[in-house]
Amino acid sequence: MKIKLASSELRVAVGLLSHKIWRIAIRPLLPCYLLLTVFTGCGINYQFKSAEKLKEDGKFSEAIQKYEKIIEKNPESPRVPEAVFNIAKIYHQNIENFYEAKKNYRRIINDYSNSEWVEESKSAMLEIADYFPLQKFAKWIEVDSDTSGKYMTAKNEIIGVSGDIFEMTRNLYTRGNFISGFRKYYKKTNDGFYETDKDGKIISTVMLLPVDAGKEWSVGNVKYAIVSKNEEVTVTAGKFSNCVKIKKQIVGTSSWSYEYFAPEVGKILTTQSSGGAEKRITELKEYTTTDYTD
């Protein structure tokens, strides 16, 4: 037997059926659905607040782990660069692990180049830039600028670390022939980079920290002054930005020299001047230091 329903009766029947499905099958699951959204994509704001609360409570490692979990669970979210930046900032400002801070700032600059956090990351990198990288096995090869190393080549390498003292060998060559070699010792403190003796006694100041234009110091009869910290310099080893320029002058003389230091690289250029144009003396040809993208 076939039952024919009027269109109005059909609409009523469908409505009753839909209401029954809602009441029996869907409504009981609604609280679970709402709870789920809090902890997934729709709840990323909640997750950020949770991470920030951990940071405010001084639980820095837990906050970093929380941000890393956000990144893992929401890899396509536009807030991922912000999470990476917050990780970098905790390492930078709270834990003072500058290696990890630079590594994460660099990740934003390289992997999220269109992000609003790029410029802040670049500025933060300069705040903790290492202009004299003391790292075991770091190497620098300097050459005279006139002959690109035929007349003089200096090979520098950090070969050992004892406590906070870094041991460097410096070997000099002319026309490929070894001339002489010696060892130098350096250390870094919160207020500067220093050359020391083997036991750590300070011999001279390489650079005072923080790096600020106009800062001055003296070593014996030699005066030093930071002229600027935003120089653009091109040498054999490449082009470098945000370089520090330091003036070095023996008291009572009418000429002086300049030393240029690139962030995360070290000294890249030495020049001489007596008020006119600078004459290049030595420049960096090759170097090996830590890559913060590893």
C-alpha cells in the first residue's frame, strides 16, 4: 500500500525527523565539540594565552615547549611566526641563551620572510650580535688589500678553550711561505671582548659592550672610539651590513686606523687615514664561524 503525503505534511514530517536527529544524535555531542575547538585550530588564541601565562610565572622552559607544540599542531597557522618569535624572545630576554635566540630569530628571517615579525627579529639580532665570535675551530684568513694576499696572509684559528679563555693561533705567510706564528688568548665578559695572557689576565680591550656609537676607551697610549655601528662594507669575503667601525689612534700622532667588525663574523677590514680618504690595509678573505640556521 502506498501512502501519499501532501507537500505540507511532508515538510512537517521532515522537520520532526530533523529535530529528532538533533535531539538524539547531535546535541549530546555539542559540549565535546566545543571543548575540542578550544584545543585545536579555533583555540589557538587560548594556547597562546596559556604559553604567555607560563612565561609570566617564570616557567620559561614550559612556555617554550608550549609554543613549540602550537607550531607542531598548527603548521599552517598565520600565527606560527609569532610563536617562533616568542620562543626567540624568551631565549634572548629571559634565559639569555643567545645562541638559541639567534637561531630562532634567523628562522623567522629565512623561513617567514613576509611575516610582520621579520623587522623585529633583525633588530633583536643586532642587540645580541657577536662582533668577535669566540668559538672553538672558528677560522679567519686575512690578506693585504694591495696584493690580495701575495705579500701578506694571516691565518687565524681558535684551537682550544679553557674555562672562559679561548686560545688562537695566528700564522703569517708571504708569497705562500710561512714566516712566523704565535698564540693569542681572548675572553668575553658582559662588558667587553678582551685580549688576555694564558692565565686570563687582561692585556688589552678589543671592544667594549654594549656597542654604542661614541663609546671610548684607552689601552696604554692608544685611544679607541666606536665611530658607528651601521657601516656597509664589501671585502674579498663578501658584503656585510651593520658593521661596527672603531677608530684607533696613538696619542700625539696625526694619523689613525679604523677597524671594521661584522656581526657574527668578526674583524673584516683595517684601514689607515690622516683625515682624507681611507687606505685599505688588510681585509678578510675567508672565514668559518657558527651558522645559526643549523
